Amino acid sequence: MQEKLQSIIEKSSLTESQKRLWLNFIQITPDPESLKDILDAFESDPKNLELLTDNLEKKAKALSDPDDKKWKAVVEEEKKILG
């Protein structure tokens, strides 16, 4: 599954830094079910790669926010999108 995700990411039009972010994320994600969900999302609609990349970048940036405002904003945005 990791190999298939890596292939999709490497063949995508994402920037090199976005690809590295995804490849690092895949390497540190221990839960195969999470990786399967991501793969399913990528395969069901190619636009999901862009949407999830945007979300992953926002989360990565939010980690450096000392008062959690950015993290809370990302979570609230997810809630609105997911219903």
C-alpha cells in the first residue's frame, strides 16, 4: 500500500516539497488503515490529492503555533468540510 501511495504522489503534479511532505508522512504513519483511507481518497477523485495536501500543509504549519490557534482553525475547517 505504501508503494502505491508513493507512486501516486511521485507521478503527481505536486511540488517537490509537497511530495517530500507526503513521503515523510507515509513513512511515519504506523496505521495501515489510515494509509488505506488516504489511498482510497486519492483513487476515488484525483482532486482529493490537492485537498488533502492543502490540509497536510496547514497541519504541518500549525504545529509550530505556540498557542494552538492555527491547529484549532484547521480542525474547525475539517469539521465544516466533513459535516
